[in-house]
Amino acid sequence: MEKVGKFIHYVQHKITGNYSPISTLDPNEYVADRMRTSRSNGRIHKPMEVPAGHNDTINHMSVIRSGMVLSCGKDGRVVLTNTDSGEIHQTWQTSSEINKIGFRNFTANHSFIAAGRNGTLTHWMLAGKVGDLPNGVYEGHTFGVTGVVTVNERQFMSGSRDCSVRLWDLETTQCVLNQTINRNLVTHMTLNACNNLVAQTSEDKSVRIWDPRCLAVVTEFPRKRHIQMYCEFEGEHRLFTCSNGFNHDGCEITSYDIRNPRQYKESRGHEGNVTSLAVVQLENTKRFLVSVSADKQIRLWKMQEDGENVLKPIWNEDVPLEADNLQVCTYPDGHIIVSGGKGRLIHYQAKIAAQRVILEVQLVQKHKGILTKSASVPGSR
């Protein structure tokens, strides 16, 4: 009877394809039992959860150094956060929503310039104490300031929805130069420190390169079909921009060589407004582009030059954030910070496993009562 029972069990095993509940000493059973909790199976350690520093949407972030990030938002706050521990080191409160923030680091004087929705720019010292007054207030824009970038120790540039770009003297708080271009509603500005040029995107669907020394446009790329939302330099000559759009119409990332304005290449993958992007470096030599979108996805792109494409999509993942204006910033060793609505912020780390790049959640900033189950178990697409 024992032999008959074993034979019946063997036939059932062959028909159903299931493992026997009786141990067969098959090493695959040992492996299969542990696949459910292995990192390669997608289940990772639960990320650290800490209180958020903002109580509304985060509009922009700026990296101070590895592990330290400045953020600004609709609540009028600027917050300095340690993204490794989640500790909030300092908070500055202003009277207006802050659209953009520009970090300054010259001769060990760490400071930042906050660009307000009310058209005012404010200069604060990082070493200041709670209650200290700002170092300077810069007035001149008539609408919200949507771009700010430091060009040297004494000057910085700003751009606004009033279609003007201005060069300011940091000490005197006076506007040194002013340039107004019809319909140039600025969306973002970024500096190329290698050649001292400033890139600027606009709602008029244009991308412009400025020389901050004379505040003149030195290059204007062919006008696109969609609003350009954000821009970021990679190296000395490459510029990436991203656009708005819906359902694959627009939603592209464009790569420019600033030495040849007429040649550019587009990459698509997002299904909504691509609101921010940044360059991320892995293992000292491998560089990728990371982008976030109103489709609530974060995407990693491999940079390559094969004659047709500059960006090759290698990873995408849903982001559990409630905002159409997601922002992203990075620092070395694959650390990626993504921000969204309700003050929420997620710290990812990109890692290479089995020749694939994956994202692992390290920390989540949130308000109490907000569940983040989806953040703890990221899944690829």
C-alpha cells in the first residue's frame, strides 16, 4: 500500500506541476521557499519613514552635498533635510509661495536665494538662526519668479513669468541688467559651469542659451511643439530639456549639442508632463538620466550615442506621490530624491544587480496617517 500511495502522489505531482508537500531533498525547493523574501524577487527591506518638513507640494529641490537637500514649496517654506536620516536641520518661513531655489557656496559662505511667486527674491544664509532677517531682498519682477541661478560670487540671474531675465548684484540688491523677450515666460534656468553659460526653458516652447556677462542670448534652438518645462546640462556640451504633453503627445526629453543648435534628438516614454530631470552617476563611470512626470512615474535612461538615440530606457517605476509637479535631484553613488504633494519626499538608491539597474527605496518623508505601502515594494515595468 505504501508503494501504491507513493505512485499516486507521483502521478499527481506530474499532472499539477506542484511541488510535493513531502520533502524530496530537491535543492530547487530550498531556493523556491526563499525566493519570496529575496531582494532579487522585488521584496526589499521596509524603508525608513519620517515626518515631512513641508505641508504642501514641494516645488523645487537643490542639492547642498551628498545627503543634504534644500527644498521649497507652496507653503512658503525652505527646508534643509538630511535625506539619509530624515532629520530636518532648519526651516525658513517666507510670506509667499517659493517656486525655485538656488544654492550658493563661495568661500565657505553657504547661502541660498528663494524665488517667490510674488516676484520677490530673498537671500538667506544657511548658518543663520531661526528668526534672523534675510541678507537681501531683490524686487523688480512683476510676476512670479520661476528661474534662479548663481553665475559668480557677486551676481546671480533670475527669470520670471513677466517675460524678463535679470542680472542682480548680490550686495547692492540692484538689478544690473534686464532683458525682456516677448512671450518668454520662463519655466527653469540652469548653469553650465564649464563654459559659464545659462540655459533657459520657456512656455513659448523655446530653449535659449544666455551669456550672463552681457545678458545676451547666444543660442536659440528651433522652437518645439510643446511647452519646455525643465533643463539640465550634462558635461560641457550636452543639454537635456523636457516638455509637457498628454498620452504620448509631447512628453518628450530632448537632447541638444549646444555647439550645433540645429541638431537634436528626442526620446519618449512618459505619458504626461515631464516636469523634472537630473543626471545620476553610478560606479564612478556610468551616468544615467532620471526623469519624473505627471504620469506618476520615475524613469531611468541610459546615455548612449548610436547614431539614432541618445537615451535608452532601462527602468521605470510608479511613484506613490500625489502631485502633477514631481521634482527630482541626485547626488553621487546613485542617490535619487523625488518630491511631490503633501510635503512627501522619497529617497531612492539606484543599484546595479545582475547587469540591471534597479531602484531601492531608502527613506520616505510623509505626514502621519498617510500610508506608503506602495513605496516599500517598488516594481519595475
